[in-house]
Amino acid sequence: MSEPVVSRLGEASAIPAKPAIIAVEHVFKSVTDSTGTLTILRDIDFTLAPRETAAIVGASGSGKSTLLSIIAGLDTPTQGTVRLAGQDLFALSEDDRAALRAQKVGFVFQNFQLMGNLSALENVMLPLELSGSKNARAMATEMLKRVGLGERLGHYPKVLSGGEQQRVALARAFVVQPAVLLADEPTGSLDFATGQTVMALMFALNQELGTTLVLVTHDPLIAARCQHQITIEAGEILRA
């Protein structure tokens, strides 16, 4: 009988660990101004396998959103490495990082980040069109139906509720079937009931499409639904 494997986040498994889709390796981040140097992240180190879910939690200003931006390759670490699907993000040029994000990563934001001049359907079609998909309209329509917005295809963001806008954002993120979905306070602008509905949908799509989900949240109930909780305190992972 094989020995249990313990992941770098401390959970035991009776089966061999899967190859990491995300590997954050000894990441530091600091900024320097006229007042001196501020360390935002210190020796952040963890891996996530495909299909896993992780919540990044901690007090405001602890470095959560900075860590998420570094995982996405949108911000650069002062020291350390981030590997996405085996690729060292910061060994790539900025253009190549952007291309890898387009292929592998979806985003969901607290303030939705929809294009106000595009309809719900056009917002969801956009990443498909940018990737050269020939079936963008059909794929976007189907995804909007799956998130319960089949009757809102032609509606613009300004006439949609907050919950509907976040469901459009989810459809846009998942329609390209990303390997990784990064979400920054995805329910922060929503009331409790609507937030619960949106999160249930996010987790359902995560399981259905096999996407690795990493989310920043202040909500302990949402964090508890994830397989891993990465608690950041003063820029470091809080370890038991």
C-alpha cells in the first residue's frame, strides 16, 4: 500500500500528487520609495494541481491581491518564480506572458470589468474572437444560457443587475475553458444571497470544466468551500 502524499499546503492524499498547474516558488515582492523599502510578500511558496480550489485570505493590506497579480503575471516579483502549466512566467517576454494568459487564464473581478458599449453576448464573445475562434457567437450564447442569462443576450451592462453582470463576467471567463481562473473578491459588490448564487455557479463550472480556481476573499464561508486556504499575514503565509 502506498504511503500518503502530503501536499505543500499540508493536505494528505492516498494517491500520488498531480503535476502542478500553478507553482509559486519562494516569491518575494518589495517596493522602494523615498521613505525606504516596503516588503509586501515574503517567501510565498505553494503548488496547486489541476482542478483544485484555493482561497487566499487575510486582512486588508496583507498582500493578497498582489499575490494574485503575480500569479497572473500582471505584476513581477522582486525574487522568486511562478510557473503556470510548467512555464516560468518571468522567463517570458511581456508579449509571451500575455499570450499565455490568453490561452490559460480567466479572470473575474469585484467590479465585473465588463465593456459598457458591448452587449452581454458581445462581452462573452470578445475573448473568443481575440483567440480566433470561428464559433464565438454560438459558444458565447451557450455559456450565457448555462449561467441563466439566455434571455439577456442583447442587454447592455447598465441594464443588468449586479448579480447578472457578475454572471456575464463568469461566462466570459469560463467560455475559453481556461486551465486557471483567478477571482479577486468576486462577491464583494453583491448582496449575500446573490453572492451565494454566483459562488455556487463558479464552483459548479470549476468542477464541470476542470479549471483550477484561485480566489481572494474576505468571506470565511467562501474560503471554507475551497480545498485549500492560503492565509497571508504581513506578507507571509501563516502556517500552523
